[in-house]
Amino acid sequence: MKKAALFLTICFVALSGIVTAQNRTEITLEKGWKFTREDNVASQNRDFDDRGWQSVRIPHDWAIYGPFSPTNDRQDVAITQDGQKEAMEHAGRTGGLPFVGVGWYRNSFDVPHFSTDKKVSIQFDGAMSNAVVYVNGKEAGQWHNGYNTFHFDITNLLNKDGKNNSLAVRLENFTEQSRWYPGAGLYRNVHLVVTNESHIPIWGTYVTTPRVNDEFAEVNVKTKIEYPTGDATAADFELETIIKDTEGNPIAQQIDRLDNFSDNEFNQSLIVMNPVLWDVLKPNLYSVESKLIKAGSVIDNYNTTFGIRNIEIIPDKGFFLNGRRVNFKGVCMHHDLGPLGGAVNDAAIRRQIRILQEMGVNAIRTSHNMPAPELVKAADEMGMMLAVETFDEWGIPKVKNGYNKYFDDWAEKDVVNVVHHYRNNPSVVMWFIGNEVNEQSVMWGARVARFLQDIVQREDPTRFVSNGMDRPDAVFANGMAAMMEVAGFNYRPFRYKEAYGRLPQQIILGAETASTVSSRGVYKFPVERKSMAKYDDHQSSSYDVEHCSWSDLPEDNFVYHDDLPYCIGEFVWTGFDYLGEPTPYYSDWPSHSSLFGIVDLAGIPKDRYYLYRSHWNADEETLHILPLDVEGQRRGDHSCVCLHQSSHR
Ligand code: GAL
């Protein structure tokens, strides 16, 4: 009798294991891709012969292989943000790499665990850009923004047996679509998601922690479900929600019936006793397992990683993480990984975070676009706060073929996707709706800002919304600065006091600061503070005394961000150098990468790194000695003995 019971239990466990695996299968389509730069109109056809195409693996950035050339996206324009009045040649503005043009990718796939009652979606973590996706020769959908994650339901386009489906993706980049190197192609991962017809959709859970204290945390879990109408009713569905600790042990669970809720969305509140909080100091993570049950059988298993933490902004007092005042010691980061280009690479991203944390950085602004999921996951796991950004331009162009072409029709879809994608990630503490947009200067600009901020707050009322503004007079006048939840200013620390006096929020953020320029290991003499200095070798001095006409040196900014009680910190432009924007060498080919980084393109710290480290990483000692300005010493100028030393010692 006992033996029979044991046998039955084993059978049940084994069986439920198989059932679980078939409920939801996610695979990443990494291998087997073919790629060409030819714009062949037949490429989307399923029987198209692509044997002559290049074999590639995804993620793949077609342009990073070069060759570099001044004619790649040479932009003859005036960069008005930089004060240029006349159009001039900008050869390396977007990196001088061949990203412009059309690229096609093709692959074929079998749907795992296929049966005719499955739902199948394809998800692109980002495709640069203007993606058109075809499955078996038929269009599955389009997405313009190259940075955002999007997904399409492809169930009806699949072959009857689920096998040997052809997938073709057309991408097209234009000249003057960007102000920096955007990368090109399927530079982020592509996933296939297979579920039952009744299922929890992609990004179908929303986990918040409305009450957090030492004794307990209230965890609210909203879970959407989709099911074929006609075949089922709300009464058929139950949801078991299980919260698990870092080790995967269940610590709270609840089961509810769908017909107790409206809009096909479960709304459950669970209690976690003695919660271990997510913090930059200790990034503790929990997870939610959602089991969708129909007529007593589990038909979907969906996992969500989340953290329990408290974020608060108190006027005049600052930003608080878990009750502790934390100033943003932040950096702005573009998405490229230097020599790896745009192709996402988990190890390279984690290396960047390690190097920045060692310097004392606690936050990254994903300027000026949606980040890769790998960055957000790493930030969750490593304790780095994120300000996730959406756009560098709205409807009024900065560059001719930029997002302005799509803003009216796509802005809401893009904002909804990025917020749904990352609203469970504890590292994300703020959303940015824009950066130095030209709408700052029109009377109706605040309306557009409100439209975007409203969407963000509708989809995620738990985080703060900011916007990088660089035209204080204009945004005071049109109301944009007053309307933002957090007024973020780019390069205007000297106007914070005035802004504080004029604005209602009693909180100011240094959304973008410094823009000091330097080249690692290149020392220019005499050591003098200079604006827009240029040299024959196309470098800037590593003594960190050079900046742009609108920008500063780190120490110019520290005092504002440290001392003003209503200032919640800064995001320095930039943590790492990036491809493109070789300011001040706008026209000086072969300059094609930035000099703004505190760390260079290869990930090696410049001297400035140790200045920030001595100031920001107060728990460690910093002693950094630079080559001496011998000439200056000879002239008796002893300030040229260069030393960065911990300020607390
Ligand atoms: C800012 C802009 C950044 C970058 C930077 C260079 O105005 O927001 O994207 O261009 O200038 O200093």
C-alpha cells in the first residue's frame, strides 16, 4: 500500500515536471542566423535562398566590424545644442561606422512542445532599427524605435506542424538618425515564448510593495491573464501566487479565483515577514511564481523577480532609499560597449558596473534610451540604481531622421513597453521622459511633457519621473520645469538656487553634469583650465582641466550636489567613453569617439576616476599620483603636484 502511494507520488512529480515544462517555454534564438546588407525584396519569402549570406550569431552589430570612414553618416549640420550657428562637417558624430542602410536577418525555427492550441510570441529585446518582422513570408509586425523591447503574437503565421518556420527581419538605419553611434541590426537577444492558449501574457505581472517596515512588507501582485473567449469564463481560472526568498524557499502564498476580480486581472496582497530589503549596499531579491490553474490543472507558470524596498522623495530633504538619505552619485551611460559596439554582452556590462561601483557610483542614467534587459538584471543583482530613459527627442527634430518621425504615433506604445518591461525591477528608481528636447522652447512644450509623464504615472505610479532640461529660462516660462515630478537640469548647477526659488517641487536633480573632456595618459602643458581646447593629436589633457563651452570640471559641481539639501545628486556625463560625439573634435577625422568618459573606451580608468573615487567612495582610501607638471614646478607653481586623495582622511 505504502509502495503504491510512493509510486503514485513519483509519477505525479515526474508528470507535473513535464507538464510544467510544456506550460511555458522560452528559448533564445541565438544560433543559425543568416545575414546580408543587400536589400533584396524577396528576402522575406519563406523559400528564398539565403545560402550565400553570412552566418552570424545574435546578438550581432553589423556595423562594429567597420571599416571606419569619414563618409559613414557624415553629417553637415549645425549642432545647435552645442551653440553652432552654421552647418559644418561632422564626420565622426555617430562613430564613423557603416550602420546606415538596410540589413536582413533570416533564420528558421521549430516551435518546442508545439500543438495547435499553443500561443507563440516572438520578442526582440531591441532591433536597430525600423524592424519589419516576417514569419513564413507574412508580416508579423513593425517597430521603429531601435532600443525598445517589443513582441508580436505569431501563432497564426506558423506552419501547421509548428516546424521549420522561416523568420526574416528587415532593419533600416538612416543618415542623421542619431547623435551618437546607435549600433545596427539584431544587437540584442531574440526570444520565442510558447504558452497555452490561456496564459499570463508577456510582462503580465506587476509587483509593488506599498508598505515596507522592519516587521513586514505588503507585496501587491497584479496578474493579467488572457484566454480564448467562448471556450472559458473567469470562473474557470484560479491563480496561485507564491513568493520565494533568494534561495527559492516559499515564504508566502495565496490562491484566488478570477471571477472575484475584473478586467481579467488578479489583484492579490501578500505579507512577507521580516523582509530583507533591496539596497545598493545589499541587493536582496525575491521572486514570485504565478501558477495559473484551469479546472484544477496548472496551465501556466510565470516567474517574476522583484525586490522589497522603499523609495521616497521628501521636499527640501532629498531622496531616501529604505529611509536613508541617498544622493545620486550617478553617471550617464550610452548603450555601446566600446570595441564590442552595440552588441549586448552580459560580462562587459557587469564589468562596467563593477568598475563604476569601485569608484563609488550608485546610479546609472540610461541616456538617452531604453536599456538592454541584461543591464537591468545586472543592476538588480549588483545593487546599482537606474534612471531609465525613453527619448532624446520628441516631435521637434534634433536630427533630421530621428525619433521625431515616429513620435506622434509611437510615443505612447514605446513608453508603455519600457515601463511594463522594467516596472518590477527594484534597481529602477526613476523614469526619464526626455533629454534636452526642443519642446523646451515652445509655449506648448509642457503639454507634451505632461502627456508623457501621465503615461508613465498611469503605468507605474511607484517611481519618480524626470526630464533632462538645459534651458532654464524657457522651461520656467512654459511651465515644463514646474510640471515635472522631479526637475532635472543639465549643466546648470549655478542656477539650482534660482530654480529652487521658482519651482514648486523643492527638489532639484543634476540630470547631466560635468562633460569634462580628457584622454587617458595624455598630459598637456602648461596645466591650464581651458574651454574647447584642441591639439594636433586630437586628444584632451588627462589633468582634467578641460571642458566644453557649456560644461564644467567635476569639482565645479561637487559643492552644489553635496551641500544643497534640496538637490538629490547628479549624473555625470559620462561614466565610460562611447562611440561617436568626439567633441571638441567635431570635424577632425579620424576622431570618432567621445572624450567625456571618466573611464575610457576600453574600460580603463582615466585620472579623473580617482578624483571621483576619493569623493564618492568614502569607505575606501584613494591615493592616486599623476605625472608631474615639471614645467609648472620650475615656474614655482606648486599646485601642479597632482594628487587625488580621499577627502575623508
Ligand atoms: C548634452 C547632451 C548629451 C551630450 C552632452 C555632451 O547636452 O544631453 O547627449 O551630447 O551634451 O556634452
